[in-house]
Amino acid sequence: SWNTNTVGVSVMMNSSTAAQTDAAMSSVTKVLAWKLAGNYRDPAAKLTLAGKYINRIARHGDVMSTACPGTNITAYMPTLRTRVASAMGNWQTPIYQAWAAQGGEGGVFGSPHVMERGIAGGRVTDFAGGDIYQKSSTNATFALTGSVAARYESLGRTTSWLGWPTGSQEPGASTGLSVARFANGRI
């Protein structure tokens, strides 16, 4: 159960007998910063994973009975966490803020499914329960869920004839239905 919702980075060496290189640690920093920022995860946080309370950036020995990753990298872990946090910059983007305001992980959107990325004229993150868009010209965010999000995606999203959303999805006139308005129409 340790591998669910986790990512591992391996440094292939015996760090109990050799010192890790700065190039290796720079690469580890970049991979972790990319993965954590794109999934809106605080690199300095602690969490409970399968009953163990550990740092978000943990070592193999924190969850298993092993000396891995060795004494030198183990001693480097606090520095690694600091470097990852610095490399992440401002990861609490407008999309993150909109997601957090909707309850984050425990809200209607759930976990990030496809990390935040550029899309024609802005950015988007796909979540388990929908998508949140951010238009670059205004920094405004627009939230779509369920069949509305699926239909918009199938049409080509922001590059479709509908263009950009002009607001978040809202309850429709009929019970159980919802509507989203776009620059050139609605779903």
C-alpha cells in the first residue's frame, strides 16, 4: 500500500560509502519540484501514509526496515526538502487557489488527475471530478465538472468553437442539470 499516490526517485549508489554529487541531487530536486508543484503538494508537509507519520519528501527507510538511501543522502534530506521548496517557487497558482476554495482533495474536484499545464491562452488542471481553467489575460478561473467538463473536453476545450469559459458551471433551470457559458455558446 506504500505505492498508492506516491512517487519514488532512486539514486543508484551506496551513499553510506560514497558522497552523492550535486548533479545527482540537482536532478532529484527538479523531478520532485515538478511532480509536487503540478499536484499541489506542500514539500514541507508531513502526512500519514499507511499508518506512519512521515515527511512528504521521505526516504525509503522511513517506511521500510532498510538503511536506504544510506547515511550521506539521509543526512542531506533536510537540504533536499529546502531545495525542492525553493525550486517549486509559487506553486499555489490561481488554479490551486480555486481548487482549495472548493475543498481541495476532499471537495468535488478531488485529486489532480493531469497536472497543471499551458493551454491556448491560459492554463488547465484536470482533476478526478472536473477541470479548472485559468485565462492568462485576466487570471480568472473557471470550474467545470461532470458531463459539462467531458463535453467541453471532447469538443477541443479552449480551441473549440465555444472558446474560453466566461464563468464557472452553475445550476440550470431544470432540477439536476447545470450550465456553463462560453465566449461563443453554452453547454
